[in-house]
Amino acid sequence: MATVLSVSGSPSPASRTARLLRHLDRRLTAQGHDVIPLDVRTIPAEALLGADFRHPAIVAATELFDRADGVVIGTPVYKAAYSGLLKSLLDLLPQYALAGKTVLPLATGGSAAHVLAIDYALRPVLSSMGAAHVVQGWFTLDKDIAVADDGTLTVTPATGESLAQVVDQFSHALGSRTALLAAAG
């Protein structure tokens, strides 16, 4: 199938956003996709904040974006926008790093007031980076995501069902685009 880069823009090592992405990664893997996780917080701060385009971690992240057929971008919402950590990485990628790619934006937050962050903050940046298709994104309330002491993630049934539909739509769009590109040679 396709190679999917699953990017967590959360600065927290105990992030619900990152855990939710890894949960969704398993669904994409079960659908036959090769999923590569990338937690932006693992990239050295000096590379991100110093805009060091030649730092090996930035070069490696750029190569991951280049290899991917599709990209899932997950972020917590802070101040009605995606995380500054994610912005730091996106700013260091080539202008058209998403050219020809299918992209799924996902966000988590504490209030339904942040639901528009995907459409008004994140989607325009993804589009400006050349994404061929930004599929319908999804916002999940923090209260709908629970992490047990053993790290097991559960989501409320309604949220789980909605997320499954969004991921399946992304997978379908990704598969259609990959088949079209393969046919074009």
C-alpha cells in the first residue's frame, strides 16, 4: 500500500495526542500501510529553535516527509492554534514538502472552542506546503481520551467511531491517490 508518516507535534512525553496517533497508526498498519512515527519533541531543540537546516535530525525528518505518500499530523491545540513545536518543524521543511501527498490533520484540546483550529490554523499551512489533498480533519476533546497506568489508551465509543471513519477516509484517499500515481507510471 502506501507509506504514511505519523507526526506528533506535542511537546509532552506523556501526550494524549501522541498516544492517540500511535493508536491510529495501528489501524493504518492493519489496513496494509507502512507507518513511520515521528515525535517532533525528539528532535533536538537547538536544531529546531536555531533553524539549523543542516542538522542531521532536520535532514532525517525532511527525508521522512519526502519518502511518505501520506502524512498524519497530530497536535494539541494551544491558544487556538497548533503547537509551536510543530510550527518549528514545519518552518524548517522545504516549502513544498507536502507536494503530492495526502494529509490528515488531527488535533486534541481541552475545549470545543478550539475545534476550528484545524481549519483556520493548520489546514492553510498544510495547503501552502503543497499537499495534494488535505482530507477532513478531526478534533478530539482531551476528556474523550483516557490513558491507563499501564499506558493503554481508550477513547469514548463515539469518539472512537468518528476517528475510525476519519482514518478510513484518509486510507481510502491515500489508496486511490497511490493507485492513480502507479497507473500514471
